[in-house]
Amino acid sequence: MKEALTQIENEKPKKPDYRNPYVLHYLHWIDGLSTYEMAELLGKSQFTIRYWLGKHGIARRSISEAIEKYPKKSFSGNPEEKAYMMGLRAGDLHIYKIYNNIVCQTTTSHPAMRRLIRRIYGVYGHYHEYPLFVKKANQYEWRVKSYLDSESFGFLLKKPVEVTRNHFYPFLAGYIDAEGVWDISKSGGYLKKRFSLKTTDYKLLEQIKQMLEKEGYHPTFRPTEQSKSSYSFGSGKQMYAVRLNRQNEVVSLAERILPYTQHEEKIDRIKLVLEFKSEKYWVNVKHKVIALRKKINKERDECVEKAEEEHKKRCPASARSLGPS
């Protein structure tokens, strides 16, 4: 196999690597990628990948063989954990069933989201990630996924249409970890703390607005710009936003959400909101806010660079042909 990898590195084929038998064998049998994952990685259709596997006489693993070798644990049954998972599911998380498995996956350029999926779902089943180039976003990202027990995790298959009212704050924390923003910024010479949750799901956001009002908050709820994410399921749809602008209410919600949130970037932002809950002037917090922004941006850039590096290592010719211009 070492000789095969050396040949891959030395060869500089004019055509993309999806035709290269060494690359196909390595990705499928050594890296353990499915034909669907190989298609994503190489920027081709699944039919094309299967055709070239067959042309080179490379045996295909069955889906069940690829998945069932990993042990899975049943869901704990904890209602707060379930509520958080349902909130996360309400965001940009793709869930589907294949054989006796629930597959939970998303694509991200944020290391915090990679760690979140591993931490939340990886304890229950096999966690898997691989790099790919997202053409419409014009950048490298990570596809992350976990394979879960279908019987105990069946509740994840359908996106929630109602808020989990008995465990509202864990549910809201999951939704915020997927789609919410904690903003600390300058307004004139003053410090402004804001919270917003913006999605295309009008009915769910309306329910969240009503629940927040019952809890004593004063959220705004109105249409905002259309989704600009050209590669998401909500592309081109009308966006709506629930926002809190009263400083004491942003702090109060942050205190209630912090025990449940799992997204490290958002935990850091919440902690800043709470640290400066009584502060009025931007100059007194500027250095810490800017430092956190730089830290998050640096980690995200490194995550994208690592995805590009890993993608080119796995399939160098395809990376050259697919990468950003």
C-alpha cells in the first residue's frame, strides 16, 4: 500500500483522481469512505465513482458492512438531553435512516461544531469526518457525521414543528448552538449586548417568541433578509428573526442558556456577556472582545486550511482541479 500511495503522489494525471485505481482503493478500503462520501470528496456523482470502482475491478463494501462494524449505544433517555438534541435538530442538521442506523451529519468550517457533534453524538456511535470542497461556498469544509442506534434515536428523524415546552431552555440552547448569535459590539461609545435567533422556520420562531414572553422577556419578531446560503436547504427562503435588545434581558437569557449550551464559541461569547453584564462603556471591554473575535477567526481559518490540506493529501489531482481559483 505504501508503494501505491507513493505512486499517487508521484503521478500527475491530467484527469481528476476519481479515475485513479490507487486513490479509489485507498479511499474506499483504507480510509473507509462510502461511495457517497467518495463522490462528495472527489466532486463527482456516486454513479461515476461506482462505475470506476467496477472498471478497475475494485470490490465495493456493502453499506451494512461499512456501518455495522461500529458498536452503538442506546440513547440515555434523559429528557433535557433529548430536548437539546431536538433544538440542534431544528437547525441545519441533516438526519436520515439507513439500514438500522440513524445518521446525523452536517458540513462546517467551525472546529467548535466538529467538536460538538463528536461530543454529543460520538458517545453513542461511530463519529466520522472527512474534508470536501464546497463549490458554492468556494471553500474547503468538513463533513462530520455519527451513526446512531435507530430504535432509540428515531425521534431525530423529523424536524421539530413545536418547541419542547417542558424543557424549553435545553431546547432553546440546542437551537441557539445551531443558529443563534450572541453579539457584543460598539454602539457610539457604549457597549451593546444583543441576542438573535434567525432562521426560515416562521412557526418555530413564533413559538419561541411566545415562550420568551411568558418568561418575562420582550423579544422582537419580524422578517429579515432572505437566506444567502446558496448551499443550504433554506436557500432563497424568507428569513425571520427573534431578537433581544434590552441589556438586562440578554444577560438573563445568557445565564439561563449557559448550563445547557455545548458550542464552545458560543460559550465563550456568553461568558463575555456575563462578565461585562454591568459594564456600559465599550473602551473598557474592547480588548477582550476583539481578542475573542481574533481567536475564533484564527481557529476557523486553521480548520479550513486543515480541511484543504487533508483533501489534497487524500486526492491531490482532484484537489487541484476542484479547489478555489
